[in-house]
Amino acid sequence: MILNTLDNLGKFEAKGDEGYFIGYSMSSKAFRVFNKRTRRVEENLHVEFLENKGIEQ
């Protein structure tokens, strides 16, 4: 789960996006994550890992 800090979200809208862990950033202390909603690779510190959830095919 990736915290969405870019969009102006309302009180009841989802504040997180799902994504896939790719690796670690070379330039900062962040995670590289593929965001499923925006279809982009981004670097973000605000990531929560859901280890019990598998990859859907």
C-alpha cells in the first residue's frame, strides 16, 4: 500500500494505492514501487508491505 500524498483527497476517499515492490532507491532512503493505479514507477518512503497478499494474475 502506497500513501497517496499528491492528489487532493476528500475525507472518505482512499488514501492509498496498491503497488509492487521493485527495489531500493540508489539516491535516497526510499523504496522503488510500481503504482498499479498510475502505472508508473515511483520512489516513496510511505509504503506499507502486505506480506500475506499474493500477486494476482
